[in-house]
Amino acid sequence: MVNIPLHTGDGAGRRERIMDAAHKLFRSQGYEHTGTREIAAEAGVGEGTIFYHFGSKAGVLEALSRRFSSQLLESLSAGEPLEELAFPVLIDRAFDSVHRFGLHHQQLGLPLDSPELTHFMIAENEIHLAFIRSVLEAHRQRGKLREGVDVTAAAELLLAMLAHAILTVFAYGRRDEEAAFRREVNRVAAAFLKSSI
């Protein structure tokens, strides 16, 4: 029988400890090689607590994805009002964030061909799309968006293009082309706007 030191505290504290423990173990061992029992032991909680709060190991992964995305969006906006955020600045901050922290799937030990990566990316995309839609809508309200731009479609296109550019540069090893990718993503983003902002 394994003695696991249990921590007392509120549910939010336990959730955070579980996510911190999972992040540490996923990063060092990989997602596939980490079990819920190990996560529970590292977090100092019973294994059932993971299932209570997250439903499964995949649920922990989704929660980590949402946390990473929220942190990224905080760094992208840097506390500036949405209507003041210029797309060239946002795009540069996105690339710079990957330089500082790496790609999220790499932080969690998820290989690009992992089936769990799809689940992870869906959770991330929801948050990123909402953010880009909010920025576009703020620009529309300030009269900076071209007439007839479908905000939802534009957000989908911008996110797809930016995500692909970042993956190409950082995951597929084409770092020597980063400046060109940044420039072209900015050029396409500018097409939605009335003028350069």
C-alpha cells in the first residue's frame, strides 16, 4: 500500500495542484507515460480527486490547455484595450511567446502525431478564436474594420494562418523563414482592416 500525503484545502487549490503536477509529469515523462495515480501522488491528493475535478486524464489535459491559452492571451493583450491592439503587435507577441515558452504541446510532452493533440488544440482554439473575434469586433466598433467583413470567418482564417505559420517555423524547423511568415500573416490581417493599425 502506498501512503500518499494528502493536502487539505479548497477545491480550486486541489485543481491547481493537480494541474501543476500533471504539467510537471507530462513535461518530464510525456503525456502517454504518465498515469493518474502518478499525478495524484505528485499533487498530494487521492486519485479519485482527479476524476472528481476533471473526469479523466484527458480532462486534466484540456484544463491545462485552457490555462496555457489564458496565459498566452494575457501576454498578447498586455492589459491594453482590445480596440487599441494592433494586429502586427499581436502577431509579433504570439511569435515572441513561442520563443520564450515553446509550443504548448511540447510543454506537455505531446508529439505532433498524438491523438490527444487534437483534443488539446480544440480546447485552445475555442479560447483563441473568442479573443480574435473580440479584437475584430472592437475594431469594427471603432470603424477600423472594412465594410462587409464577417468577424467569425475572419477570426477563423487569421487563427488558422497564424497557427500554421507558428507550427511551420517552430515545430517543423523552418526558423530561418520566421520573418517572412510574420510579414505575410500581417499582410493578410491588414486586408480585413480599413488602414494599417
